[in-house]
Amino acid sequence: MAHVVAQPCCDCTYTECVVVCPAGCFHDGGRMLYIHPDDCIDCEACVPACPANAIYHEDKLPAEWSPFRDLNATMARQCATITSRRAAATN
Ligand code: SF4
Ligand code: SF4
């Protein structure tokens, strides 16, 4: 089980989520972040930290965003870890 980052994360410039994660789960995909499902311990710390409500437990992921479950697993393995906030907005 793991948490999943969904569509509302797209183009977020806050990245508040990464600093509260105790397991270093977040990976930077450029336009959005992804959670590595093997690392997530389901602590839920990132859920209230996200101002876009983009993070869901995989069992509660809205159906419209169900592809994001596999997308997180695939992309997290390809993208670098991010553990600190982005310094500034990029757009
Ligand atoms: S705070 Fe939410 S919207 Fe922003 S990068 Fe993190 S998961 Fe994405
Ligand atoms: S639920 Fe906890 S361990 Fe999983 S990504 Fe969020 S903060 Fe990290």
C-alpha cells in the first residue's frame, strides 16, 4: 500500500509535501512529483501538507485519476529524489 500523487499536483510550485515525508518518498518529475510505492509507509503526513489536495491513499484514489497509481510507481523509479522545497517558482 502507498500514497499516490494525482493530477492536481501538475505545475505545483510549493512542494510542501516533500519536507514532511519521513521516508524520502518523493521524486521530481518536473511538472509534478511522484511517490515511490516501495518507500511510502502510509504515515499520511503529506496529505494535509499539500495545498492542492493532490495526495491520496491508493485505496481512496478518485476513479478519474486511477492511472496515476501506476504512473507514480513507474515515474518514481526514473526521477531523482526531492527532499527539500523548490527554491522559487518556475513559471
Ligand atoms: S504540495 Fe501537493 S501539489 Fe505541491 S508538489 Fe506536493 S503533492 Fe504536488
Ligand atoms: S504517506 Fe508518509 S511516507 Fe508516504 S509519501 Fe506521504 S509523507 Fe511520505
